[in-house]
Amino acid sequence: MPNYRLEEGSVQHDFQRSRAKVQIFGGGFANGKTTGLVVKALHLAKYYPGGTGLLGRETYPKLNDTLRKEFFKWCPSHWIRKKPTQEDNTAYLVNGSVVHFRYIAQRGKNSDDGTTTSNLLSATYDWIGLDQVDDPGITHKDFLDLLGRLRGDTPYRVEGAEEDSTMPSDGPRWLMMTLNPAQNWTYHELIRPFIDWRDRRIFGPKLLVDSESHMPIVELFESDTYANKANLKPDFIKTLETTYRGQMRDRYLLGKWAAFEGLVHPDFDVQKHIVKREQVLEHLYDCRKRHVKIKVIEGYDFGIVTPTCYIFGFVDDYGRMFILDGFYAPNFDVMQHANTIREVRARYQGLLFPTEPVVADPAIFRRIVVAGHAVRTTSIARILRDGGIDLRAGSSDILSGIAKVNSYISGTNKTPHFLTGDLPGPLLYVCEELPWFQDEILSYYWKRDQKGNSIDEPIDHDDHAMNTVKYMLSKLPESSEVVVPTELLPPQWKYWHEMEVSDYKLQTNQRV
């Protein structure tokens, strides 16, 4: 039998000690996620004899080739009464515990919306373990369905010194999951709300909270590949370091949540680009004290059933754009848009003075049929102009717009971060009070071809804020052309960098 070694204080140890209703173990490749899940499942099968558990993965091949194989690697042979068969993919243990091995992506299931009912719902479980929940065939609905099946009441039974008073007396009704960092439903529905609470004590609407204690029922454990290096061969990590670059390295080696291959704006960093509105307003007050000329910039993208997006922001003397306010609403009567835009502007009366037309989707200048008191033919642009909102068309070139947004996200060495002063600093900042912008930019992906490779076309879905910011930036200079007053530029010594000894020797050898 192999030995499972746990170092006290390690992420793997903390995961084993977790008693949360939903336990999530994430991070880089080979950081011990799957093994940790299996070992914990075996403990539950042992200490809740006669109970029923589920171990699941996205597809049947992944289930049998990885998760089930890992289970029998660690399960003592004398525990097993009956192994799984082709007809019944279930392990029966001598103490009466049952472990079902099931795949989540059922045949005929629509993985995009998860509307069909999974056949996993025919049982009641004491515990559930899902491996690699970032796989696309596992949906948020699967998570909710399975959470609702945790109704087992098998009692906790252990004798002697092994008894643990922290374990639930029955159940235990835990849902344990592993995953690599991904910007899918797991991030938006579970990870991000928990991180907001853990790091900033923000109780967002998506945070899963116990009704009595008012504390989160989710617990997250994160580590990179290096955290498990004691159990890995040295050449494994070297191979990953050699093979993976950019987003792939961040996601699969370093275990970063924001790094997911296929994002249109991969450099957008919540810690760097999302700021508090009060911080932006303080910066704005400071600009006014210094008599800096502030440029107000607004954008508008129209939707009927899909959301209409309006963004209100400004550009400071460094050329940095701040997205300060706006609205994002589906099924919003177009006759009310002009009034709502004026309401947003009024919040900053005396600080910001719009002097230029709102930059808008070129399509709204075409004539369409709308319903008023009488059906008439007009355009969205005319309706807004009748309401006192002047507009001009932004650029509809998608790829050049995306490139420009990315250049503003990356920033330049001429523009320090407006809070930290770090270089290079972004040219784009977004107030955290606009969660819809953050949701969109972290879910904005390139389309893929049949081989799974990204192509130069973003997915045309939930992209209204992304379109709006493209229209806005189309009327601003390229990031390389942003002019910063000389007196605001960092001193020359800040551009100096120490040379590594190896680089010096390399350059010296090349000259010889």
C-alpha cells in the first residue's frame, strides 16, 4: 500500500480537516487534488459505515481512467467486498458502505444550459466528491441538483482514540470538489463570491451562507504545483516549466484563477483593475484641486431582450480611463433610457461635465420600428436625441477594438497605477460597484474551431459591456500615443533594471 503523507499546515492537510458543507480544492496540475479527494472519500466510507457516497467526473472515460483508478490505488484491498462491474459501476465495502462511480455529462444533455435532469438524482447520498469540476460538461445546475441529494443520515461510528469530535454525528452531507482555475460557472458562482468574503468581507448575493450562523458554507483551498513537489519527480515540474507559457503556465502550474486560455482579455486582473468608487472619486477630487482638465466619456449599447449597457467615465491627465458608473439592464423600455442617463450624470454634477456626444453602437442610427403611443418608424438614436442625449457612432471594427482594449488593460511605463504607483500601470480602471462589467470581461472568450483552437472571433453572447467599452475607446488615442505631461513622468532611474549575472556573462560571451 502507498503512504499518503500529510504535512501539518499544508493545503492538503487543511483540505482533509475541512468540515464545510462545500469543500473546494483548486490549483495547478499535480498539486494533490484528486488524491486528496479520494483519501477523504475513503475516510468517510470508513467512519460512516453503511453510508452511500458518489465519486463523479465529467465523462465515463475520465471517470474510469483517473478517478476510479485513483480510488483503488488507495483503498485497502481487504476493505472491498465487491468491485465495480460493467453493469454496475459501484464499489461495495465490507463495512456496508457503497461508493457509486458516475459520470456527470449524460448522453443527450445540453451542457450549455443544463436543462435536462441528470440520472444521478435517483439516489440519496451521505457525501459526494466531484473531480475536475472545471470540465465543460459539468454545469451549475449539476452542482445544485447534487447539493439537493445530500440527504443521507448514516451515523458516525468510530471507536477508541480515532474518534473526532469535529465530525458531524450523521451524514456528513458534504460536497467535495476539485478543479483547475477556470473562468466558468465555478468561478462566478462559488469561487469569486467566497474570495470576496474571505479577502474583503463582502457578503455578495451569490455567497452561499448558512441561515443560522450567517457564515459561508463554502471553503476554498488553493495551491500551485510546487506545493506538492515532495510527492513529484523533479523532471515533472521541469517539463511543465519548459512546456507551458503565458496563460497556460499561470493556470496549470501556478494555479491562478484569472488565467484561462481563450479569454479575449486575459491580462485583466481583478486586483489591479477593479477599484472602489470612493478611491476613484478621491482621485477625481485631487485632479480638480490640481486644475487638471478632465475628459468625460460615455458609451451606449442598445438591447431589447438582451441588456442595454450605458457606461459613464472619465479620462485623467495620464490618459487613464476610469469607468465610474452606468446601467446594465435587459427588457428596459427605450423611452426611459434618456432619463436614466441624465440620472447617472446628475450623481456627479459639479465634478464631471459631459461636453461630447455619447459614443454608441453604429447600428442604433439605422431606422427600426418601435412602439410608442402609435407604431412609428424611427431610430434608437433619434429617440435618445429627442430625450436630450446627443450621440455619435463608435467604431464597429471588433478586432481592432479588442486590441485597443487590451492595450489599455496592459498600460504603459509612462502611466503608474493610480493607487500603488506600480509600473507599468493600466490605462483602464473599473469601479467594483459595477459587477456586470467584471462578470462580462471574465467570461468573454474567443470562439473555437472543431479542433478546439481559438479563432479570431469572440463569442457573441453576454458582450454588451465589452462592446460599449470598445466604442468608447475608439474615440481615444492609442495607448502608445497617450501624452503624459513631462512633470508627471517617472524619473529616469525608475527605468533602470539590474542585470542578472547569467545575462551579463551571456552578453560578454556573445561579444567575444
